[in-house]
Amino acid sequence: MKAAILKAIGAPLSVEDVAEPTLGTGEVIVDVVATGVLSYAHEVFSGKRNYPMELPVIPGSGSIGRVRAFGPDATRLKVGDWVFCDPTVRCRDEALAPDIVLQGLIAPTEGAWRLQRYFHDGGFAEQIRVPTENATRIGEIEAADAGRWCALGLLLVPYGGLLATGLRAGQTVVVNGATGRFGGAGVAVALAMGAGCVVATGRNSEALAELERRFGARVRTVRMAGDEADDRARIVAAAPGPIDVVLDLLPPEASIAQVRTGILTVRPNGQIVLMGGVGMAGGPGLDLPYPWIMRNNITLRGQWMYPREAVLGMAALIRAGLVDLDQFTTTDFALADVNAAVEHAATKAGPFRSTIIRP
């Protein structure tokens, strides 16, 4: 089969013939129809983002495809089923604190390195092998729509964070960093889950105005100017009432001050979830007032990715029309043009824009 291979950090991807994956018990082989390209993939491949991965590797996380073969432990899958290949792979021998890899992307712990050596390659290929539990059926779709369904990989991240808060219908949510791809998706997901109002923060005025145009009066935007006290006051003023949940999706280039500005707007007994990348490139840690957290019963948690069942929940929201995949503009590339696709994803990134490889 054909696959795109990263052989060395800083080198372009090489499209070559490689052996087809072999099937084992507890595994599924999927014919890849479409795979999304992360907007920061070029930073990973160039070494700017120091992601631990074992080379050579076939990158690519979050594919849509059709089942080719499955092991004897699968009881519901059928050959030809449309599935989402969830890149969040967990070890099976530790339930409380499992090692986790993002298949084709990152292995952040020593145990995860062992897992990555087996579930190694991602979706920049004609076929991919995934654990049985990571091939989630999404129902019948048209092949032409597979690229839009790759948005699952984007939507699931904020969905995981909001599920962790127990978000209830009618609550007010601040999405801190709403002008990025994950942040924009977070606005859409919060509304789909029933948020009464989403306060969207960011520095890009045009992107904020676009969020208001897309989603209407339930979205209120605040352009961050850089003064913590003033920005915080404007976020609170924009909300129709107390802020129940703060979802932080700020990228690595944002400042700790931006994170803190959003966090400190939450009401007593409120929920805060950190899912962004601030601090990954070094710099100061997050300085929060202990008495404020304690006396106001604040829940502050980190959330990396999402629980397994979230894929089914998000697919259901899409099927119900609560999340509209037509919001996403996709640009397709053939596998042979993978390097052009990576460049396009970096230079044309933005909310509701997806770069897709179709092997």
C-alpha cells in the first residue's frame, strides 16, 4: 500500500510503498478514506514542537474509513462499516492510570513508548490498524462527506472537556481562545450541548465577528486587549449572568496571563477545564490565588482528550443536526501531495477550516 512516512525530524514526508498492516486479535484494519491534517503538524514534523515519537512513522491522527477486517473479539463490526479511527489509544492492562498515545503523533510517557511501538502508524496511508475499541461505527455516510466527518477529531477535544464539567442546559460558558480551530469548535459544541450563552474570547476581531455571524445571539464575544483586570471585567460584563464553566483552549503561544484572565471569571462553585497548550514551550507556571479557589469551592481540572464513549455522543449530536458539519470548509489533497497538505494546514488554518488527505 501507499503511505507517507516521516523518516527524520525536519525532513519532508516521503510517499512510498509499504507492507499492509497485519491483523491480530483485538484489532481492526480500516481502509482510510479521509484523514485530517493538524494545523500544527508542520511544527511537529520540523521539531518546533518537541513531540516524542519513534521514527520512522506514518503520521496522521483521526481517520474516517471503512472496515476491511477485524479480530475474533469484535461482535458488532461488519466489513464495510464506516468508522472513526480514534487516535487516543490506551493501554489495556491499567484501568486507573493508563498509558496513552495519540496514534501517529505522540507518546508522552515511558509506558506510552512501548504502546506506540505497536500501535505506531497513523492515517496518512491507504490502510490503518487500530485497537478494536478505537474503531467506532458512525453509520452510513457518503464517501464525499468523509472529509467533513474528519471534524470529529477536532470536535471531540472540547467535547471531552465540557463532558468533564457536567455542563447543563442553560448554563453560561466562557471559551477562552475561541478564535483558534479547537476554540471555534468548542463554541459549536457548547451550544450543541445546550449552553444558554457562550462568551468567546480571543485577539482576532474578524474571527470573533465570524463566530457571532455563525451562531447568533447566544454567542457574545470579547476581544482580549492584554490588561488582565480590564479583560476580566469585560468578560463578566458580556455574560448574561454568573459564569458557570470556563473552557481554556489557548494555544502554546498565548500567555499565562490570558489563561488566568479567563479562569478568574468563573462564579463560586464553578468549573474550570484546562485543555490548551500554554506552557508547553516553557515559561512561568499558572499562579492562582489559593484562598479564592478554596473559599469559592472552585473545581479546576486538566483534561487531555476525551473518554471513549464521547465518539458515540458526538456522532449523535451530528446526526441530530445539533452540530452542523456543513459549517466546515474542507480542502482535499491526494496522498502524493501530503507535503503540500501540511503546508496548507499551517498557512490556511482557522476555525471551521479543515485540510484533508484522501489516500
